[in-house]
Amino acid sequence: MTSRRPSLHLIVTAAVLAAAVALRILDPSPVARLRLSVFDSYLNLKPREADPDFPVRIVDIDEASLAKIGQWPWPRAEIARIVERLADAGARTVAIDLILAEPDRLSPQALARQAEIRSELAPIVAELAALPSNDALLARAMARLPVVLGLAGDADESRKPERPKASFAIAGDDPRLFVPRFAGALVPLPELAEATAGMGAVNWFPARDQIVRQVPLLTTLGDTLVPTLALETLRTGMGETTLFVRASGGSSTGAFGQQTGVETVRVGTTVLPTSGDGQLWLNFARPDPRRHVSAHKLLDGTFDPKDFAGRHVLIGASATGLLDLRATPLAASVPGVEIHAQAVEQMLSGAHLTRPAFATGAEILFLLAAGTLVAGLIRRSGPLVAAAIGIVAIAAVAGGSWLAFSRGGYLLDPVYPSLALLAVYLAGSLLSFVRTETDRARVKRAFGHYVAAPLVEELAADPSRLKLGGETRDVTLLFADVRGFSRLSEGMDAEAVIRFVNRLFTPLSEVILEHRGTIDKFMGDAVMAFWNAPVVDPDHAARACRAALAMQVQMDRLNREEAARRAAAGEPAAPVRLGIGLNTGACCVGNVGSPGRFDYSVLGDPVNVAARIEDATKIYGAPILAGERTAREAATFAFLEIDTAAHLKGKDRPERLFALVGDEAVAASPAFAKLTAHYAKLRTALAEGDTAAATSAVAACRAAARDLPGEPINGLLDHYAAGLKA
């Protein structure tokens, strides 16, 4: 039996290694995602350092621009104005990240056709028809400097792109064999295509997790090889006419007997390394608002021309409603034009990431060498020595991978070979364990000893681990209710009410989540959230207070936007207010419901108290009220005690209530110190029944509160003033 053990060991080791190699060659989605997640973590640890001069700028069609200029689409005459002002500012090149495939429906000619059906407008039809089209205006503006337009590959074979503006010089295999291919393309208007200096494809090819990590430099539309928008922006900005493409065969290179595809794309003296399918790995810098200039600033002339002089400029949209948002390793949502801009900036900087053609082969060779070593050590020296050597090998590959990334920009996968090596170790250790246990069993049987069954891991083996129940934990609760909702919703249909509620609660929910809160539920025009569960957060009271203040700021912004929208529609303004109650206490948190359906929630009397505190904001006029313990645990915040024994609805025990006025900065400000002093006099006067002193103190508090951000206690002072008049 002993003589067969080495053979079995070798067979198992060889089988594990063969399976690991096959898995890497097949590269299924889980393996690929794991590898990409490692590269993402590297990029988060060490993103590309952005050029402080920002050689690439973005003219951003953002929410502010839509609010000032009007809804999209704008007349192309507006785009023409932007291009003209960029030309005046001395921009090097301009790329328009838009597909201008159809004539502008807002051109004078289109308006003339609409006017023809109305007899009273007949006198202006000829005048409108004689005006230049918006597309002609844009084409005229584009003649002033190099402009790149976007086109999009699609499946329509009937739409063939024209010959690209760029010419190609190719060394090696035809790159059309490797780059992404589309049957046809959606291209700019002929009038615009003729005026443009370049046209580039705007198609994205995100990974299966929909994260953009690469941007194509080349694509094939029909049988035509075309550059993409980022590459064309670089070419026109450098004043080059030819793109030099080097593919496998030009250097007689290959990997394991196979062609590697595209290797580099050169623009002038700038060499861009690519993956085999002609894509550029993106070495993202962190998003920086200095890279963006709102489009409305160019239209109203409030921009600084120095921001664009000598720079590559991209025009694109970040407004949410225009649906050009993408996920990257550094951000869950960025506008597509930001990715194009970062790609151009990376090309200019030369700070590239590269997944070498030899990477897969090197990772496999490392696995085979280290796996064989570990397997041999397990058989000869035991699992502990093998584990030590395996840990050293894994540490070496992990450290080498990080050094390759941080110093050379090379993307080498440390996870796959490490996991495969772990599989070899586990398989060998299992064989060693089985052999050892077999020997022990044989000895015990010989001596008649009884061997107890191994303990079963109850939680892992029993599906009832998903049982109902929870734990007692201190939490800080937040209840928020929209004031004035009933009045505002009068006259709205059901769909309008839902849209309005969603428009309110979407940003408010984002605030809660940004401050690490857990949203428990929505209740009509109210929301409940809590902190310190499921993730432990010792600073939960302060985070809840900070979230409440941020929600009020967000509510003010929403009211301004709604007022602007209603004013534009000729409707009266109808602002809504937010009442927030905060309370801290011990609650039961966990899965609540039935065995068939349950939610993670919180139960306990502090929940009811928080709801009653929120309701009390209607009485006291303060937008944010907090219970005693919340105020005590967030003692660095600016609080004013408003009641020492408030009788909350449905509660027998009186509560101390505090108005949250501001954060730590407000609490440390001279203005709050002044307000606190006057407020103490007000509380004393009220306690003594001195109406005159109390009235004077209310006025003093109002004066002191004017130096605080917002209007945090105006409603509270109104409450006191009304009580004095009663």
C-alpha cells in the first residue's frame, strides 16, 4: 500500500495542475472577474496622477447648463457658438462626443415647414427658409479649428461609413482581424462630416460587470478600419494625418504559437500600447472638477479663455437625463466624455497600463513550477513546510505583481496562480491527511480504541442559519417627514405624485447612504433610517446628525430647483419642508418578518420615540429635533435644549428635546456662542414668566441667528413668539 501512495500523489497533483492550466486557458467569467477586481484594487491604491495643467478639458453639458439654457437637445447653433468660442480661446482641437446624424429639427428651415401650416405665419416662412441652417452654422464654426465628430458602430449593414479622415500605415497582420467589428455605422450628417477634421467611433466595450477598464483605439465598421474618438482627438490635436498600427507578424511575435493581434498604435512620436484587440488599458486618475467647465459658461461668456488655450477639448454630457454615464474602477458613475478625456490625457502623459502578451504564459509557468515544488514538499517534508514555502511563493507573486503595476504599469495577475497553488496545496494536504488518518484508524482498531465522529459545523451545514431573530444593539434612528406634501400634491394625478416623491427621496436617500446609514423603509412621504447596524459604527449618533443636516441642505436645493421649474412653467412656487427626528437607544436589530419573507429591520421603544420626536417638529417649529441621548453622544454638534420634559404623543414618560442647529464647525463658531447666550436668557425669562424679557430675548436670538448658515431656528423662535402672544 505504501508503494502506491507516491503514484496516487503524483496523479492527483498532475490532475490539479492540469485543471488549473485548462481553467486559465478557458478563462471563464469568474476567473476573469477575479483578475479584473485585483487590477481595480491596484488602481484604487495608486491611480494615475493627473497633470496639474489639465491638457484635456471638458465642456460639460451638465444639469446647471440644462437649467440655464433649456432642455436637450439644444439648437446646434448653440454648439456652434461653443466651438467658435473655443476657437477664439485657442483650443488645440475639439471633439464632440455626440452623434449628429440627423438634421437639426430646430433649424430655421424646419421651423419654416412647421409655420407653413399656419396662415398667420405665412409672412415669416420665406424669411425663415432663407436663413442658414443650424448645421451650416456648426459646419462653418468647425472650419476654424480641428474638430472631431463621433460616430457609432451598429448592426445595420446598409449604413456604411465614409473613408476615415485619418490614414493608416500597417506593419504586420491586418488589424481588422482583431479589433471590434460592426456591420455598419451611424455617422454624422454629410455637411458636418465634410467640415470635420476627424471622425471617431464612440462605442464602449465594458467587461461583463459593466465596468469600463479599456477604451478601443480602433474598430472596424463594415470593412473599414476607423479610429475611435479618443485616438482621433489625439491625432488632430497633434496635427498628424497618419496612424501607424503594428500588429503580430510585423515583428514575428506570438504567444504559444498564436498571433497576438494588435501591439501598438503610434501617433507621431507617441506610441500607445494596446491589448490584442486594439484596446487601451485605462490608467484612470481620480475625477477632478477642474477638468470640467459647464457649457453654459461658454455660452454666456463667463469662462476663462486661458482654460482652453492650447488644450484638447471634449464636448459631452454629464446630465443624468442624457444617459451617458458609465462605471469605472474608481467611480460607480462617470460621464462617458470623462472616460474619453482621461484616455486622451493618458495618451499625452505616457502613463500607460499594459497587460503583456506573455503575461498568461508567465502566470501558467509560475504555477507549474511552484505547484510542483509544493506538491513534492508535502510528500517529503509534510504540510507545514509546504505551507511555509507556498506562503513565500504567494507573497512573492503578490509583491511582484504590485511592483510591476506600481513601477512599470504592467498588469500581472497574482490571484489566479495563488489560488491554483492553494488548490495544489489543499489537494496534497488532503491526501496527506487521509493517509495519516487511515494509519491512525488502523492502529486504533488494532488496540480496540473507539474513535468519535468529527464535529459537524452546524451553522454551515444547516439551512436554518437563515432563521428569524436578531440582537440588541444601540442604534441612532432618523425619521424624516415631508411638510406641505398634501397641499402640494393637490391637483396631481397618481403618476405625478409618485414622480414628485421619487424626485424628493432619491437625493435624500443618497445622503443617508453617503453617511453610512441603513434605510429601513419609506412610508408615503416619510423615510426611516438607522445607524450602527448591520455594520458597527461607534460614531453612529454623529453620523446621523450630520446626515440630518445634509438632508436639510439638500431639501433647500430641491426647493430652489422646483421653484425655478414652476416659474418657468408659470406656476406658483410651493416649497416643501422636511421635519427630522433623531433618537438613540437600545433596539433589537435583525431579520424581522416570516420564514418565507423577512427584512433586516429594527424594533424597540426608541423607534417609537424617534417617530414622536419627528412629529414634535411640527409643534416646536425646529426642522431637526433630537432626543437627550443623541445630543449627549454627539456633544460636539450645535444643540439647543428646547424642552426638559416634553410630553410626546402616545408616550407617558417625558423626554428632553434638543434642536440640532449645526455641525461641529457651527458649534465652535462665535455666532453660536452668541446665540447660546441669548437663548439661555430666553429660557430663563420663560421659566420666570417674564414676557418682556422673553420677547427681547427672542429678538436677540433672531439677530444672532442671522450669522448662522441657513435658517435653523427661525421656526423655533416663531414658536416661542407665538406662545408669548397667546
